[in-house]
Amino acid sequence: MPASTFAEIAFPPIDPVIFRLGPFALRWYALGYILGIVIGWRYLYRLIARGYDRISRADVDDLIVAVTFGIILGGRLGYVLFYKSGFYLEHPAEIVKVWEGGMSFHGGLVGTFLAVLGVARWKKIPLGQLTDVCSAAAPIGIGLVRIANFINQELYGRPTDVPWAVRFKGVAEPRHPSQIYEALLEGLTLFLIMFFASRRASLRAASGRLTGIFLLCYGLFRSFAELFREPDAHLGFIVGHVTMGQILSVPLILVGLLLVLFRRPPTTTARD
């Protein structure tokens, strides 16, 4: 008997909507973002207590507000530009319907960086320190949103007969649960890497190097996960078997590598 006949897993009966209250509906996808931001917020308090004396709890509070807007605006505009520009050019009113899904990590990353840059200049905090602490907390939200993608039965993987293949609703063949792969790689594994890296004083002192580790690892993990993820139907493969997610990850890998290689602790103990 073929493995796909007895080994596939039927998708569990999980409603993407947690509850409805009149016209309001709380979805797992939205909850993933909310929990990611709130838990990351609390985690930032712990991070700054471990050696970031230039960043106060009040600074973190302001940072979270700015980053939340950066994630939402950048993530949505990134999706519009990178993934569905033709559709939104014809239907511009649809751009604001964030609650219907359609967010880009890479766009959210750009939005977050601009938000962090603004806070760094406003508060006169070294930019590298702010990007470092944000990088250490970011995998929390990334992992939760990937789990929400799984519950939404979206961004699923390519057809497969592995024993853990999942049959998603409305899809003929069992598929790789690529959302779970990404949650484990970009969420759990990357969080652990950043957790242990952030505990090293030498890495904390090299302002921006933790950011480099995050960018490098995320870019590599995302590129690997894309080997199992079904490309967006309206895009397909961009060049050969290369996906849009892999193309957008190349700059992250390059910038991350540069930061890891060339950011070093200051030679003096004087504060800049």
C-alpha cells in the first residue's frame, strides 16, 4: 500500500475564527500577531535588563507602538508590491482590508526597521542596540503567525507522500505542512539561537551583530523552507525553481553575513 494512502493526516477541524461578536470576528491569524507583539514586548523588558543600559522600559513601550505600525503597514504594502501588485492596482480599495490576510514578512521587516530607525533618532539610542533587541524578540511573533497560517490552511506545502503529509481542505493531494516547518525553523529554532546569542556579552557589545545573526539565519531558514512550500498560485516560480520568498531572502543573507563578519565590540569602554 502506498505511503500516501495510510500515512496522510486529515486536517483537524479548527475554525479560523475563534469567536464572533456581532460584526467583530477574532481570527487566529490576528491573534498570532497580537500575542507575538505582547509576548515580545514583555520579553524585551528581560532583554534590556541583561546589559542594554541605554534602553529603558519607557523606550521599549514607545518602540512597541512604533514597531506595531511598522509591521502592519510594511507587511501589507510589501504584500501589495511583491506578491499581488496587479490585483491591487485594479482594486485599490482592497489594500486596506488587512483582516482578510495578505502580509509579507519582508515588507514587515522593512517597516519595522524604519520604525526602529525613527525611535533610535528620537531617543538618541544607538540603532544597532535597538535592532539587536528587536531581532532577539522577533522569532516569537514569526512562529505564532506561522502556526496561524497552518490553522488558516494557507501557505501550505507542495504535494508529498511523507508520513506526516496533511490533506488541507479543498486540496486534492496531501501536502507538506510547510507552515509548521517554518514555525519550527523561523520561530522556535531561531528564537533559541537568538536567546543564547543574546546572553553573550561580546555579541551584545558588538552593536548590530545580533541583528546580523537574525537576518542571516532567517534568510537561510526561509530559503530552505521554500523548497517545501507551494509557490503562490498567481506568481508560481520566478526563475527556474526559485520562488519570490527565496529571492527576497537573498538581501537578508548578504546583509546578515556582512554584519556578522564586520561588527565588532568597541575597543574602549566609553559610551558613544
